[in-house]
Amino acid sequence: MSYEIFARKYRPWKFEEVVGQLSVVRTIQNAIASNRIAQAYLFSGVRGTGKTTVARILAKALNCANGPTPHPCPDKDHPCQFCKSIHEGSAIDVLEIDGASNRLVDDIDALREMVKYKPAYTRTKVLIIDEVHMLSPHAFNALLKTLEEPPPNTVFIFATTEFNKVPATIVSRCQHFEFRKISHKDIINHLMEITKKEGITITPAGLALIAEAADGSMRDAQSLLDQAVAFSGENIGDEDLKTILGTVGQDVLTRFSSAVLDEKPGEVFALVESVVAAGYDLRFVFGKLIEHFRALLLVRSVERPEDLLAVSSEGLEALRAEAAKASPEDLLRYLLALQQAEPGLKYSVLPRIYLEAFLVKLCHFRKIVPLRELIKDVESLKETPQRASAGPSGPAPKATPPAGSASRPAPAPGPQSGPQALSSKPAAPPKPPTPGSKDVFARVLEKLAVDRAPLAALLGQYSSVMVRDNELEVFFGSGRGFFVTSVQEKDVRAVERAASEVLGRETKVRFAEENASDGGPIRPGRELESAMKDPAVQFFMNTFKAQVLSADPVPTSREAAPKGRGPTEKDK
Ligand SMILES: Nc1ncnc2c1ncn2[C@@H]1O[C@H](COP(=O)(O)OP(=O)(O)OP(=O)(O)O)[C@@H](O)[C@H]1O
Ligand SMILES: [Mg+2]
Ligand SMILES: [Zn+2]
């Protein structure tokens, strides 16, 4: 028999089984009893606290054959067909959409299409959009329009782990519920019930260790219990738990950072294998890696790191030795990259491969132009009036970067690094820009550096810029799409503010990666966009709930081996 993970097996069936969210549950039940159902709900709160679970129970309450009722089919073993299919997530009229993987325009159009039709089998169509804060601005607008004229018999439930990122225009149209972290006591009691039912022995101290590590997330607590069972069988000893939960040893973390800092991608695979074999949760390991790189940055940046780090003196020495391998700027970039990649790991269908690919990429990270060189470069370009490329994206462009002279193969036949080389709209002849686009961008970076130094450092990795009317386009070298995906929405706004100030007019800013295969720029997500339209891809997404992590251009016949951008770049 296949093993069903605890989080799924013990997903609460009814409102009364939801732990630690009493006020949310009660308010919703009262609303149903008095027939005051809102058209849109927003559930916010940390991961694994019951948002999706409550959304499904609410959908059952609305659609139960005996409903609408605050107590839909209370007997799990004899439910009506609606309650059954909704609980299993297979009801046609209850759609769950992952906002993180549906950031493209087409998907939201498809969503509006779905909303147009009446529910096929049930009374009320329920649309659950998870991680709604990840929707693109365009998708938000589409959603807003839908919410302004809400279709009848449809209830929207939005869930988010980052409430502050949901636009106020959406929030104001929803009834908002905040899901709290679940207390240690509630987690321990709940795990106790599960272990009793499963015939697992574990000490109260062991349960407390799990609750501690789960940090308010019931799902995390349950999956830690899964891991403990996988590791120890049905008798879980405290020592085993410490192995699983106890911080990943400093030595293990140091081996990871050494692989990266010594640029030894070959070591990544064995290291990942070792933590998988030891039964660690990869997300947990990743979190520890982030802390480790923070510690490295810290010992490299402050005089008395021991005041800020809880480590032994030997531990501190080890950190110092490790941190000495890289400049503080580099360490900052590693740290930013790790933080940026963390949510991707959560959603990855193949977390192990995601982790491996990401770490391999980090190993190659430092080959990218060091900051100091870039600043020099930007300064030298201040003397150049025309906009041009910041040099090929190879290492350390010096004073004269003629196209093709870098170690990277020259782009396909085309203009030297002249303006057209980057023009994505062939028809737009470059106006003589005043002042030079590079100049403009250097000033934008200067402005940003005042209070957004890390962002300025990140953008300092650009390879060329182009100013057109009210638009500033910033390109990163081919294969460096990572930088494009690293820029967050609020960053874009900050850059736009700075650019508008520098140019003295409202300016939009866009980021794109240059395309290695044709020398022209590609927009982030262009491949992805067309891949998502592909019927075969859609079939996989629908049938297997698959997710597209990245898409690479199909090489033309004259091109040699495909250069993948790697699976770590999630669509933004
Ligand atoms: N409040 C809770 N009471 C009981 N079990 C819970 C609760 N919250 C979460 N769980 C357990 O965790 C699993 C996942 O919960 P759920 O999908 O509802 O979390 P979520 O808040 O939607 O998380 P995410 O933000 O990651 O989507 C459930 O199947 C259930 O087993
Ligand atoms: Mg959820
Ligand atoms: Zn029912």
C-alpha cells in the first residue's frame, strides 16, 4: 500500500477539526448560518496554518447536498458526492489555482473565461487562488475587473503568505481573515493524536522538539513527523529527532559553502545526496544555508560578529576562515541569490534537482564581473556620449571592449555593439539620446545606491541600457537571466522613481536578458509565455498539476549544444 503523508491523511474534514483558528472558523460558520456569504475572501498567514484547508471546507459548506450549511456532511465516511470531491480537490466547480505559477496574462484570461460559466454540478463555483500576491500586475487588474462585477454563484477565496504584497484594491474588495501561527501546545496535542492513531511511540520531549522546529506551521510539523518515521520507524527516539531537526551541522554547511566559494560544482551532487540520505527536509537545509551565508557575510562585515552570532569560538574561527574566501560584495550576492531562490524551492516539483541546479549555478556565480570593475566601467563610460553596451557579459570589461574580443563567443552576425544590436523593436531607430543612456543609468544607480545599495549592486551587473522616450530598458548578458528574475516589483518601482527623477519625466523601466543565440534581447518569460501556450505543455500542467519552471529557446540547427538557463529560474 502506498504511504499517504500525514499532512494529506490528516487534512481536517470539518470546521471543528481545524486547530488554532477558532475565530476565523466561527465567523465563517456564522456567516453561512445567517446566509451572509461574501463574494471574495482573503486568507492570509504563514504557510501550513489551514488556509487551503478552510477554503475547501467553506466550498463544501456552500455546496454540500444538505447545504448551504455550517456543518457540511459531518461523517467523513459517508459524505455526499460534493463534499467528497471537494475534499479530494477533484471537484470541477472548485478550482484551485496557484498564483505563483499563473503569472501570465493568458492564464488570467482563462480564469475570466472560467468564471463566465455557471457551475456545472454544484450550487456555487469556488475559485481558490493560492499565493495571490504572486500574480502579475496585469493579472491583478484583470482580477479586479472581475471582482468589480462579480459573476453570480461564484465565490473567490484568495490565500497568501504575504499579505503586504496584495494590492489594497484587491484587499478592499475582500473579507479578510488572518490565520495565526499555531501554538506549540496545539501542535503537540494534534501530533499526539496522530501518533496515537498511527501506533507511533514518541516522547513528549520529542513532540516538543518537532513543534519547536515547525514554528507555527501544522504542515511542517506533520512532515517532520513523516521524516522521523522514515528515519526511525515507529519508535522515534529523541536522539534520532535531534539528528533530523537539530541544526544541520556547521561542518555540513561549511562543505556546502566551500563547494560554492571554491567553485567546485562537482561536489554539489554528493553533498545534496548526503543530506537527502540523512533524512533532512531540503527546505530546512536551504533555510540553514541562508543563515550560514548570512553568518559568513556578517563575520566579513562587522568587527565583533560574536555579539551578533550564537557560535562557539571554534565555530567563529571556522566561519572566519570560510568567509575569507570571498569579498563581502560576493558574499552579499550569494546571500541575495539564496534568498531569492527560496520560494522557488517550495514550489518546485523536484526540489532536489532544483537545489542541485541552483547550487551549481552559485558555483559559477563569481565568474560574473566583480563590483569594483563595474563601477570603474560605469565611470569610464561617463566619458562616452552614446549609449552602448557595457561590454560583452564576459568577465571584467576593461577600457576598450570591442565586440567579439571577449572570451565569450561573439553574437551571431550582426552589428557590432551598436544600438541596433539591442533593439527589440526593429522599427525604432535610435534617437541621438541626450545624455547617453549609460550616463543616465549610471546616475540612476547612484541615486539608488543612497538607500538601496544591494539593489544598486545587483543592477550594476547590467550589460547595456537603452533609453527610448518614456522607457528605460536594462539588459543583462546572455545566461544571466538570474539578475532579471532577481528584480522584484518593488525594486522596479524604486528604479522607476530614480529614472523619472534623472530624466525629468515619468519613465517606465524594464529588465531583460540578452539572447545568446541571436544577439538580440529576450524578454524575461518570452520563451515561457510561448511554452505555456503549447498544447502539450498545457496537457501536462492540467493532467499532472505540473509546473513550468523555465523555458529555453529551441536551438536552431546551426547552433551547437543548447545552453540551458537551468531550471532554477522561476518565472516571475
Ligand atoms: N489549522 C490546522 N489544523 C489542522 N491541520 C492543519 C491546520 N493547518 C494546516 N494543517 C495541516 O497541514 C496541511 C496543509 O494545510 P493547508 O494546505 O491548509 O495550509 P496553507 O495554510 O494553505 O499553507 P500554504 O500557505 O503553504 O498554502 C493540511 O492538510 C493539514 O494536515
Ligand atoms: Mg495553501
Ligand atoms: Zn455534503
